[in-house]
Amino acid sequence: MDNTYDTAQRKSLSWSGLVLNALLVLGVLVSIFPFYWLIVMATRTNEDIFAYPPKLLPGPHLLDNVQRMLDSINFWGSFANTAIVASLSAVLTMFLASLSGFTFAKFRFPGRNLLFILILATMMVPSQLSTVPSFVIMANIGWVGTLQALIVPGLAGAFGIFWMRQYATAAIPNDLIDAGRLDGCNHFQLYTNVALPLLRPALAFLGIFTFINSWNDYLWPLVVLINPDRITLQVALAQLQGLYQTDYALVMAGTLMATIPLIVIFILGSKHFIGNIAAGAVKS
Amino acid sequence: MEHSRSSRRRFLASAAAAPLVLTGCNVPGFSSRPEGDDDTIVLWYWNRSIDPQLFRDFEEAHPGVTVNDQLVGGDYASRFNTTLAGQAFVPDVVALNNDISRYFPDADQFVDLYEMGAEEDRHLYLDWKWKAGETLDGRLIGYPMDTGPLALYYRHDFFEQAGLPTEPDDVTAQFAEWEDYFEAGLELQQALPGVRMMDNVPYIYLMTLMQAQEFYVNRDQVYVGDGESVRRAWDVALQAYGMDLAARVNPFTPDWSAGVSESSFASFVGAVWMKQFLLESGNNVAGTWRVAQTPGGPGNQGGSFIGITKYARNKELCFELIRTIMSPESQVRMYKSLSLFPSAIDALEDPVMSEPEDFFGGQPTAEQFVTTAKELEPFYFSPAYPIAHGIFNQEITDVVLGGAPEDVAWDEAQKQAKRELQHKAPWVKWEEAS
Amino acid sequence: MGVHTVAAPPEAPASTIQTPTRSGWERWRDRYLGIYLSISPFFIIFAIFGLFPIAFALYIAFQQWNGIGDMTFVGLDQFRYLVTDPLFRKSILVTIQIWIISTVPLGLAFLLNQAMRFRMTYRVAFFLPNVTSLVAIAIIFSSIFGNQFGLLNAGLQGIGAERIAWLNEPWGIKVAIAAMVVWRWTGYNAIIYLAGLQAIPDDLYEAAKVDGATQWNLFKDITVPLLRPVILFTLITSSIGGLQLFTEPQILVGNTGGPNNEGLTMVLYLYQQAFVQNQFGYGAAIGWGLFAIIVLFSIANYLIVGRRSDNG
């Protein structure tokens, strides 16, 4: 495992290594720069932003801009909505995907393959195909403009069940299940007592993944949350930009406030996240 | 181990139950029922379509009642349509634009105002306006709001210099037809090099079209885009183009405002609400403009209606609100505060309509618009209108601005209209010309 | 394997134990009830919100409907219109053009991972673009690519060049969108390539070097072929993702896709037709068009990249 690392180290001392390292540093700078620029714009006045030559350092006006932004849109309301939706989506998805994934992984039952193929088949279908019919369905069950319209459809995501099934197959030894059976556990108890503890790392990943995707979701909330008083953060941000286009300081302050929470969560949870994404990609 | 297991299960259980419980209660966020009760009216309108003070007055007159007026920006009709499709958060009362008949196929989404007793008010309003809010099978879904009678705005000083009549009545008499107006235009442009007779050609197309009673699809849902009304508007516009009578500035642009203040054009045809733009742009030329009747007959562009959706909780209260804010007195008030031209007959005869206006050299221009308003005939906008008009407008703009050949553009427009309408308005009937 | 077979009580002749006779139903219940109950929440939701919409989308695509009132059945008309619709074709073109511009730098990810050290900071930095909301990114980039006062134009002015009205130019719009896509995925892809790289056993390299292989040989004959599944994975995910672009163009240039629809991607067109023009039937048809294009694209990707002749 270390070998590529050693090679990399040796390489880094050579000429090509130097170039590649420079590239790496450049890559990091490029990745970070837009965030830096966001901070600069959010802390300056519009005159500064539109000035030429541009001011490249952050300024002192963050609080003013944030205050103006808070007066312009229902930031905290949409923040709360987004937090609720993302949290519930994450928790419920973790629950459903792990329960179902565990069942598919470790048990044989009639229809098992058929059902799973059904799930796989829908993975090929783009979600936007369902946008119009889903809206109509929501209209007919009275869920247009509600938060459950954002939470519930996503709970039956193919990725989650796929991921948990993979993991469960590998991580849960059959003997433990047998032992549980002998102890008289019913299926659900097997899930809570045997499976859940073993599935924790995969659950952590799925939870964060689902949380982030739910937080960032745009098209579906835009379509289904037709009440402008009750929207999520992304939709609010888009509205802010639409209404106050040229007031960059205002819009950027909102963007900054909307982005920070997720960055914090991501950094805190990054070790669960990054390793798993890479591993998952390689395995598939 | 036991503790964490059971607490985990409790957590799971409550997590699963939460959304179900919340759906049941009227918890904000989880319910699609609008907030408020039977004494709240949710109303949608767009900027400057109604004077909000009228809402406050209504609230005062009816203690305990709240009017939750919501200004809706952007694509109003599209938002309203999507809301109706979503069957959630539909307003109780809604302002509707001049193309109200686009809602006729979905008339069941609105309350039939005749059922609320609207027939009693019919005599208060201009007949054509009242009829325009009525569906083809006699349901009244839109109560009259304001109107947009057209007029010819002109620079009387330029007309004088060109040897043309200057008094509004004389101008009206002289320019009975568009051709007369264009002929005079040539004379004026010769006498005053550097000044054009009108602002732009594509808008003339629209103005002429608005003098007709049916446009691209008639009341029987038969396509008439190759028929008289459209052909006339097309020909008139192209005549003006051929005679090079336009300054090529589009209304609602800074160029147009500059054209006013720099006196680049001597006249234009527009609705009563163009007055506001003229006033805003023409400070330096105040006193030089007058208003006369449009060549070719009276026309109307714009104007609105107000209706009650079937989702309204307290329909009687909503109807009360509508009658109050659209009463002749209220319409006079809105004319004074927002220049919204009334549709109520008594309002049209109010003394305020005869007040001289400084900007127009003391002419009481409202009188001209009242004359027009009273002469208008009922018209019909099919739901296909926005689609068809977009196409024709584009084609004529291509001719005028891009130099496309006229007959090619006409055929293109017909072809495109057929294709689009068959796709988006499949109920339209196509009769082959013999 | 067969877990439940162990747990069933033995019907063995152990005479001492009087097991009550159990009906077939009870046996079935013990065996399967827990299982089906466990997967049913998922499948109920899946049926209602996953499967049914797809079938419904087909139904709606055969109708002319504004979302309210009655639907008018029009047969294949929406699809007929779709394949002759110049605006839909434009949206396909725009989407693919943006995809091309944003996929070419895929090689960048490759280069990056060659030098990648294992430091967490790098990985966090490279992942950050990927987890940030598209709306936020689009807003930031629309200011950088601003028509007059953006950072890029400031840079151009600084070197004495003319300012470009990025969001008014056909290629400007596409470059701006592609820039966002590249920025978002390069770091992510680099990390994935690194993981894939680490999965290649070092013995292969050692053996080849003993045989006198050069660096280039190692790269061409070992690294690339063994990384092919990973490359395919990133290519397919980027294709499918790229074909579904919506947020970036919508925030950047609005619902019409900007001047001359140069930023009108397929999904933006779908949104515009269904929810701005209130053409629900046509919107559903566009969804099917999108699906068809994605399938074609995936097949093409697989044929081109996935089945190149094996080298070793």
C-alpha cells in the first residue's frame, strides 16, 4: 500500500515530481479560490466589488451585508426548512436503506431478485423524467408546498439500498445472524441487534451523503415549493440572486451564510466521507 | 449495550413516525393548507394593478377581516397556472390580465360570479368590458378592473410646422384611416427633416390588431391567423415600414425615452397607460403633446379583471371585496392615484375626467380615452393568442429590423403558427381556405 | 447462505418434545413476514414515488395538458413534435457542447493524482467543490464571468485586452458552465483515480521493471488498462451528470437559456416547457427524450472506452 506513496515521494524530488507537485498546489488553490472570492465579495461594498482594479482582500462590511440580506429574504425560515428536510431525509434514509439493504443482503425470499433488478433498472432513468409526474402526484395528494414532498420521495433511492446491501454482504457474518436466530430474535431484532452496529461506518457515510445532497437539492424544491414563504435555502438563494442581481454584496452575503453550514459539516464528517467515496468507486 | 440498543430503537421509531404525525397536524411546512381562517382573504395582484390602500380601507370597514394582499412579480400568469396545477396555496382572489380568456377552458377553477349575484352590477360597467370576462357558455369569471383604450399621442407643435391640423378633433377627423395618417407622415417628415412620424413599426402591428374583435383564433376555435384582422394589421404595419415612417425605437426602452426628450418622433399610438411613460421621459417637452383618436377606429390594449378562485374559503366576503374595490368611486380613486383607466361608466363620467392636464397644454386628455372606451366592441382572446402572437410579432420584427422579405415572412408565420398551435393548442380547428 | 433453514424447529422424531403442529401459514409467517415487513416501507415508497411516476410520465407524454383541468389525448404528437423541435435539438447540442468542454480536462484529474500525497488537507480541498451547492457556485461564477464587472474581465483589462461579455456570447456561456463543472469534479475524480491507482498491486510494476519496461510502458500497459474500470466509472458518471445540467445555466442565464438560447440545456428546456410555459405533456415527452439521449450516450461511452482491445 505504501508503494505508490514511496514512488510519489521519490518522484517529488525529481524534475517531473516538482512539476506535478506544483500542479497539485495549483489544484488546491483553484479549488479554494471561489470560496475565497465569495468571502471577499461578501465582506465588501458594491463599489469595492465593481471597482477597477478589483480589491482582492476581504473587507469589513460583512455584518452590514448580512443584515441587509436578512431584511431582504426569509433566510432563517428557509434555513430551518432546509435543516429539517436534510436531517429527516438523512435519518430516514439511513433507516430504510439499511433495513432493506440488510434484508436483501442476507436473506433469501421469493421475489428477491426481481425486486432488486427493478431497483437497478430505475437507476438508469434520470430523475428529471419523474419531475412532471411527481408534481402531479403531489398535487393530488395535497403535498405541494410541503416539506414531506421533499423528504419522502427521496427515501426510496436506489443508491442508498445498493450501498447498504453491498456493505451488509461484506460486513455481517452469517454466524452472527444464526446466533441471533437461535436467541429467538425476530427479523427486526436481528436488524437492530446484529446488523446496525456492524453497519455503522456505511451508515455514517450514507447519512452525510444524503444530508449533503438534500441540502443542495435545487430543481425539485424549486418545482414543488410554490409558496414563496416556505422554501428551502437553495431556492431562497436563487430568488435572492434573481431579485437583487446587481447588488453583489447582498447576494454574496446570503451565499456565504448558506454555504458555511455545509462546509462545516463536511469538514467534520470528511473522514467518513472521502474514503468511502473513493472505495465505492473503485469497487464498482 | 441494552441501553444503547433500546434508545436506538426508540430513536428509529420516532424518526419514522414524525413525518406522519406532522402531516396530520397543520404544522407549518408540513401542511399545504394555507394559514388563516374564514376572515382572511388571500389576494394576488401585480405591481400597480390595484391601489393597496383600498385593501386597508376594506379592512377598516370590516373589523376582523384581513386582506392578505400579495404582490406577485415575474411571470404572473405562469405562476398562477402552476399554482392551480399544484392545487395548493391558490389565492382566494386573483387579478387577471387582459388575456383572461386564456383561462376559459379552465373556467371551473373560478367561481361563477353570476352565482354571487354579479348580474346586478352589469349596468355599472362598459358592456364590452363586462362581456370580456364572460366565458363562451355564460360564466362570469372576471369582474372588470381597468381598461386600456388606445389613442394617438402627437406633438402639436410639429404638426403645426408641417401644416397639419393641430386640434385633437381636427386631427381625429383628418386621420380617419391609417393611410391618411401615413400620408400626413410623409408630409411631416419632409417639412421636418430629422423627425420621424412614429416610434416604431412592430408596435403599429399590435395597435392595429387591437382594433379588431378577433385575432388569431376566433370564438369557434377556428384558426383565422390568415384572416382579415391579422392581414390588415400586417399590411398596415408594412405600409408604415415601406414609407419609412418610424424612428425605430421600441417602447419601454431607454431609447424610446431618449426619443421623447430629444424629439425624434412626432407621434405614436398607444394605450392610456403609455401616458405615464411619456410623462416620465418628456419633462423638457411638456406642453407640446396632445391626444386624439387613433386612425382606423377605436382599440384597446391591456386592462385587467379580478376573479375568485374555487379555493376561496369565504366566497361572499371575497365578492364583497371585489365589488368594493371596483366600485365606480374606487375606480376614480385608482385613476387619480395610479392612472388606472376605469371601466365603470359613472367613473368615466366623473368630473376628474375633464380636468385639464398641464403636460398636454391644458387638454383634458381623459376625454379622448373615454370616447374610445365607450365606442369599443367586445373582443375575444383565445388561449392560443400568446403563442400565435409571439410568432407573428417575431416575423414582422424580422421584416422590419432584419430585412426579411414580406411574403416569405407571412408564409413562415402561418407555417410556424400551424405547427405550434397543433402542438400546444390541439383543439384549434383548421379550415382549408378554398 | 440459507440462514433460515438453521432456525426452523426440527420435525425430528425426538419423541420427548411435543411441538404443536404448525400450519403452512404460520411457517410462512415465521419465515418471511419479518422480511417482507422490513422491505415494504421502502418498496411502498418506491412504488408510489419511484415506479409510478415513470409510468405516469409515459401517460402524460401522450397528452396535451396545462396541469389543470382535462388532458387532451394527442397520441404520439408530443414525440413527433419533439424530434422536429429545433429548440430541443438546440438543447441537446448545447448540453453536449458543454459536456465536451468539461470532459476534456478529465486528464487534469489524472495528472493531479500522479503527485498526490496523502494529506488530508488536499483531499478536503479537492472535495469541497463537490459538496458545495450548485446554486452557490453558480452565483459565484456568474460574478466571476460577469458581463462587465467580473473578475475575469478585470483580469483581461489588466493585461490590456478587451472585456468580454461572457454571458452574452454563445461560447462564453458554455465556457462558464463548463468551468463550473470542471472545477466541481476535477478534484473528486483525482481522488478516485488515486484510490484506483492504489488498488493496482505493486508486483506488476516490479515485474515489468525487471523486464526492462520504461515509465511510459508501465503507464500504458499496466496503469491505464487496470484503471479502465475506474475511468469508465468517472466518464459515465460525468456523462450522466453532465447531460442533466440544470442549476448552472438557470442561475447564470435564466429560464430561456440566455441570448439565442445558447445556454439552454435539456433539463432547463424541460423545466421551462413544463413549469413556465405550463406544457405538462410536452415536458413529460422531453423527459423521455432526455432518457433516450442518456442511454445512447452511455452505450457510446461503453463501446468506446469499455471495450478497447485488451493490451495485456
